[in-house]
Amino acid sequence: MISVVNYGVGNLKSIVKAIEYVGGKAEVTAEEKKIANSDAVVFPGVGAFKAAIGRLSEMRNTIDELTVPVLGICLGMQLFATESTEGGLHRGLNYIPGKVVRFPNHVGKIPHMGWNEIRIVRESELLDGVEDGSYVYFVHSYYLQTDNRYAITKTDYGLDFVSGVEKDNHYGFQFHPEKSGKAGLKILENFVRISKK
């Protein structure tokens, strides 16, 4: 079973449906015992960093000890960072060293919303069968600044930003795989496959 962690953000049902569509089993939960015993865990994401990290702090011991595959989506990926500047300066989970910052005004329209392409910069099991240059769906005003060693995909939006990360058992995407058509479903299918190992 894949646990989709409920920490007060939106977009929970669509990720569950997408995981089930590619052959996985998923449920939304905030129960630490269920999360601790999951085959994999998803941190979904539509919401504000401060409120989300506040909710997660209540289950910090449990999520820090996870050794199964963990996938962060959009805000979920940003929560993996060391800190975020959204609504002030806030400490993140520090699974992926880095800082979440707002797009500068010169990039164009903020939020960055709609379809954009990803450039694969490092091999990852999650990207097996995903074509370089695939278009995926974004909606965000903030992005993660991190070392290139953690980047698996990058995207251009007035600047070159990291749109996919991997470190140990933590994976993250700034885009929404559950809204990204064939490429997104392939990523989720790979995640389900990895969770069954």
C-alpha cells in the first residue's frame, strides 16, 4: 500500500486515482502507524509551505525514519528542502539540501502554470521510459535551488531550474505527474514498481 500523506493540502484524490490507474494501491492517511508500514509514501502538493511543514512536524519522527521510496510532488518536493522563503523563512525537512525561493519577476508570468518540458540530466529509475523533452504540467511560484548532484530533471522558465530531484530513497518533482499525461503516468508507474521491490 502507498500512503498519500494528508497534511492539510489539496489534490489528494487525483494522485490516488493516478496511482491506481497504473496498477498501484494507495490511500490518503495521516495515521503515523499506516505511514510507517507503507510500501511507499507520497507527499502531495497544493498549498502553503508554512502550514504544511507545521502539520508534518507533528509526525516528524515517523517520516524521518522512512526507508521506503518517498515521492514529493510540487509543494511536497519543496518540503524536502532545508528551508523555504515562502511567507517568511521556514525550516524544511532537509532531505534534499537546498533553499526554496520565488521566481524573479523578470521570468514572465508568475505562477509558472501550464505545460513545459523537462530535460533529463541524470538517470533515475523513476524516469525509465520517459522521453527527454517530455512536456509535463506545472503550477508554482517557488522553486528549489539545490546542488546539481541531486537534480534528475531541469526545466527552463526564464531561468534554468531543477524540476526533479533524487537523493537516497527520496524523489521529488516540481511538476504534477498525476496531471502530466503519458509521461507523468509513466513516472507513477515506475514509482509503483519500485515500491514493490
